[in-house]
Amino acid sequence: MDEAERRALRRCRVRLVRELQVAALWDALLSRELFTAAMVEDLQHAGSGSRSDQARQLVIDLETRGSQALSLFISCLEDTGQDALASCLRMSRQAVKQNPEATRPLDLMPVVLGPTRLTPEDLRGKDPSKLTPGKLAPVVLGPAELQPQVVRPSVPRPTDNGSGRFSDVCVQEISKGNGDLAYALNADPCGYCLIINNVNFCPESRLTARGGSNIDCEKLQRRFCLLRFTVEVKWDLTAKQMVQALVELARRDHSALDCCVVVVLSHGCEASHRQFPGAVYGTDGCPVSIEKIVNIFNGTGCPSLGGKPKLFFIQACGGEQKDHGFAVASASPEDRSPGSDSEPDAVPFQEGPGPFDQLDAVSSLPTPSDIFVSYSTFPGFVSWRNTKSGSWYVETLDGVFEQWAHAEDLQTLLLRVANAVSQKGVYKQIPGCFNFLRKKLYFKM
């Protein structure tokens, strides 16, 4: 591997270690004879044997594998479906070869600086300890001192640089490693993820089938698997079955786990509430309030999740209102129309006692710590779902998590989702959240 390729590899090393899926690479590396079986075995047991340790050692060892190593490695990435990393390496290598000076150390001559009216000749042969007070010994400055902002960059401030995946890596690493600033998600798997996907409703409910919801379900199932969760999916549950599934999850032993995720994909409506608005429907047409769902995971119902983050993602309407938006600078053409395949997940608002079990929900509300509830839409408004591509919210959530979850905390990710969804369609929609987390949450990659 030549020096330009080594520099290109080093430029992409952080991203490679973060995103490289090493398990699928071993056969490709062996088939291309880039590594021997013994070397692959050593790589698999590098450090603690974790994916990041294996990836880090693999990137280090690549520099020793000859002139064709980088090209073969890029081919292996493409063969194993890691096209984004392959493209990153290819572009980085091209950039370095086109502008080799960009990563070459500065060739600066040292400069001798002395105090006013005192030259190096004045000090030659003198004992520094006997210098006249106020006269300082000269200081020799080399490249690091002359160009500290280039040679020794300080910790960067978090910024969005457009392409933007690593502009605030140092700051994020500090946050992730500090137990006072971020939740520790060290377990593998880091927790359970339950997805309730209600698609088909009984005729008596007068609720239509939710076309496109299975697409949402598949995306989220894959996404949370990649985020190191044990994912379970339950389809077409009545209100009673939804509560039973949630209670069963809450009663499990989560002591060895660090987090829990609940996703509900269903029709929804407005509901009386104290803390968490809205309700979601079972397939029998009976609603379950979001407050009741969250309350199932309080300290009494789920003690082994005490002090650990509990995340709820709700893809359902918050009401029947359709938001026409207001005039701003024009959006991109593809976002102007919701299309003929878009439909809302709304049903009429219901008030008062009965199926909401309001007295029980209100009387046992937990202290809302370590809870994060993400809604696909503002309370009272519809949530749009495309029957062919899935809901706006889940489609955007999946895309944002794919691009940014390795580097940003949960709240920042959801801000990106809200901004992207708000720019879609003729009718408007904006996701929001109720955040009662005590720390930042970075997903385990």
C-alpha cells in the first residue's frame, strides 16, 4: 500500500471502525487472499473480541498487506453490501491523490525568538541562572507551535458540515464515555424492542386496514436489530391483547439490559390526559391511552428498568385536524404533494370514562424519569401514511437513524426527523416528543 492510500485509509478510520460490519467480511477477505485463515482468526479474537475491536485491528493490519490491499478491501466491502464505506474509501483515496499536499506535514523551519534587546548571541556562553531579571531565555518554536490550529486541533464544537458525519466526534465521544452525561448502553443486546403492528381491524370498529404499515414494521424491525436490540413483533392485537403484551414485557427481568423500546403502529385518536396525550386503537376498535402504555413500565410494574431509558415510538394520528401549513420559502417539488396513496391514521376524538380507564391511569402515574415518548404528529392532528412506502414518520426515522445514529444522541436524531417530515406534502405534519430522560442517549452500534 502506497503512502497516499495509507493516508486515505487513516482519514476514514473512524468511520470504518464505527460502521464496519466485520462478520460478513471474513469469507470475502479469505477468498481474495487478502488475509490468511490464521490471520482472520487472530482478527476475530482481537482485543475483547467485540465488533469495534475487530474492525480497528483490521484497519490497522490493512496497511501491511501490500500494494493491492486497499483496492481488494474496497471490493470486499462492495461484495458484502457495505457500499457506503466502499464509496467513502474510494473518494478519500481519489482526494488524497489529487491533492497530496492536503495531508502532508507542514515543512516549516524552526524560528528562534528572544526577548526585546536580547539576541541569542548575547546569551552564548552565559549561565542562564545568572541572567539579569526581566531578560528571558530564547524559545525555539517549531511547526507545532507556529501552526497549532493546524497541527494540534482543539476539540471541535459540534457543527453540521453538510456531509457531516464526524464534525463533532470528539465531543460525542466525551459525552458517551461520561456516565453523568449519557446513559450507558453496554449490554449486547442492549434491551428488548417490542413492535405492535395493527393493520387489519374488525368490521365493527369501522377502522380501515392500514396499508403500508407492514413496510414500516419491516424497516423498524431491521433498524432496531442493527441498533443491538432483541426485536419482537406482534400483529393485529386487540386493546386487551396490547395491554397483555406490554405487561408481559414489563414483567421480564431487564437487570442485565440497559434499555427498552416499545413501538406502536396503529390508528389513533385524541384522549383526555394529564401527561402523555393521545390513544392508540386495538383491532377491536377499543383505544389504549398512551399514558396507560407508559404507566405499565413504571417502577412498580417494571422495577428492573428503574433508572434505565424507556423509549416509546407512536405512529398513529393524534386527532382529525389536517394541517394546511403556512407560507414559507418553497420546498423541493417531490415534497409538495402527499400523493394519491397517502392516508391518515385518524379516528374521532373520544372523551370521558369508559375504554380509556382514566381513573386508573391518572391515579398511578409514575414520576416521569427516564421516559422518552416520540409521536409521529402534533396532538390533535393527522399522521400521514403512504400505502406503498409506509408512513412519513417511520420512513424518515429509519433514514435518519441509518445516517446519524452512530454519532448523535436520540433527541438530536428526532430533531432531524421533525425537520424532514415538516417539509413534506401539501398537508403538513410535524413529529414531536415528550422527553423525560435525565441524560443523553447514544445507541449502541
